[in-house]
Amino acid sequence: MRAQSRSTLCDVEAFDALLREALVVCAVICLPVLGTAALIGTLVAVVQAATQVQEQTLTLLPKLIAVALIVGVGGHFGLELCATLFKDALEHIPAIVYSLT
């Protein structure tokens, strides 16, 4: 019985490591886009405050262009990370499923 609980513990650790890797991949993919949007939004807000021009399209267009640029440049890297995570998840599925039965 002790060996079975040890095996389950290892499988739970494998699931935990897979979940942690998924969260890191999500953060690595999302943070550059969110940081760019926040930085551009702050810069546009400062310019709007200085010039007292409160046009809504002026806030959206620069952020949209910057985010599209970041996604275009870093998209391949993000897809590679997702593919690696998917491959790791598929490799760990049998161990996780068999530990539950």
C-alpha cells in the first residue's frame, strides 16, 4: 500500500509540474502584449492630458498597432511554447490517468 501512495504522489507531482509549466507559458505569452498595451496607453494618456485632446480613437489606434506588432513579432515564439506544452501534456496523460484508477 505504501508503494501505491508513493506512485500517486509522483503522478500528482507530474500533474503539478505540468500545471505550473502551463501557467508560466501563459504568463510569458501574455505579459509582453499586456505590458506594451499598458505602456502605450499611459503614453497616450499623458499626451492627451498635455494637449487636452480627448479623442477616443487616439487611445485605441496606437494600442492596437503596438499589440499587433508584438503579436506579429513574437507569435512564432508563443506558438512554439504552446506546441511544447501540448507535447508535454500528451506525454504525461497516461501517467496521470493511470494514477487515478
